[in-house]
Amino acid sequence: MTRHAFITGGGSGIGAAVARRLVADGYKVSVAGRDLLKLEAVATGLSGTCAVVCDVTEEESVEAAMEEAVRHHGPVSILVNNAGIAPSAPLVKTSRAEFDRTIATNLTGAFLCARAVLPGMIAAGFGRIVNVASTAALKGYPYVAAYAAAKHGVLGMTRSLALEVATKGVTVNAVCPGFTDTDIVARSVETIVAKTGRTPEEARAELARANPQGRLLTPEEVAETIAWLCRPESGGINGAAVPISGGEV
């Protein structure tokens, strides 16, 4: 039986790497996000993959995207909640609008997508939900209070939902990557350069120092862990927060 995986934030970084990894495992994949050109670039060349425009902060957009994905590939049995943003500013300089946007993208989006797919998973007696949290779900970092709040919320939702569906063939887990070589980190580097005058290389090195291995993670490393959690054989792993951080947490 070929299963259908729906991946938010699928146009780049971790989401794109997960798409490639799950296609290699034989899944049908829907990559979802707001930038259709990026999504189509990922989908091109990946057999059994479709691109679906979706703004995870909007309930109607999530519902429409799920309906379109189901038309292409059938019911969703794998959900990877990867869409996220990570603005950086001191708390006193974080606007209410920016705080709300961060919560909506990282936390509310995961809620809306999980709620949309759960009835079908429960009816089928099988489902895997993997929420891409962060080491910021497990500890604090300065200047990203909104992001850390959202990711702590993602982890709390993961643990609670895992208990709700524990007897229904559905598992809900979170992966918690440290600094990973993605567009989000690239924007963090730009912010550090602009605010401190450091070179991009110095900024990247500063972020890499958070990892005891002294490096940034790759999206493919995170995708490998997500693929493992999606397997039928991983059914005993539920409510977990899996750190991928070289020992940082």
C-alpha cells in the first residue's frame, strides 16, 4: 500500500529534504507552501509528488490544500508540520503583529493541519504526524522569545495529542533540530551581519558553536530522522521530542 505524505514548508530546506527522502521510501508526496514556483521546483523530478499552495495560518487555505492533495494522492497518512518562521529581536522590540505572525505560522498552522488530517488517519487505523519543532522547544535562546514560545507550544501540543490518539494507530512526535543549514539560518546570518558588522563567515561560525560538534546540521540529517518516525515499524515511538543537535540538548 502506497501512503500519502503531506509536507508543509515543502519548498526548501528541511521540507524539501523530507520530500526527497519519503519519495525514496516509496511514498506519494504533496509539498505545500505559499510559493508555487519553489514547490514546483521541488516536485519536478520527484515521482509521485505534487505541489499544493497553502498558507498554514489560514483555516480555509489549509482545508482547500488538503482537499487538493487528497484528489491527487488519496487520504493523508503522513503529516510533516514543517512550516515555520524565526524572526529575531529583543522582546521589547517585538511587535504584537510579529509575535502573532510567529505563533500563527509555527503553532497554529501545525494545529490546523493536524486537525484536518486526524479524522482520516483515525478512520484508517494508521497515521504519522511529525512536528518539526526545534531545540528552541527544549531551551531558551536570546532574541527569539516569540519563536521559542511557539516551538514550546508545538511540543506541548505534540505530547497531548499523542496521548489522545495512542490507541488509534496514530503516532505524534516532534523532532527538535539545532541550527540547520536552511533559509531560516541564512536570514539569521544576515541579521547578525547587519546588527554586529561581523562577516557572514563569522556569523555562521557563531551559530555553529551552539552545536558541540561545531557545525550546522544538514536538512538531510533531519529528514532521515523524520523518515524513521514515519515508518510503520516506528509505531512504539509516540509523544517523543527527538533532539537532532550534536549534543546541544
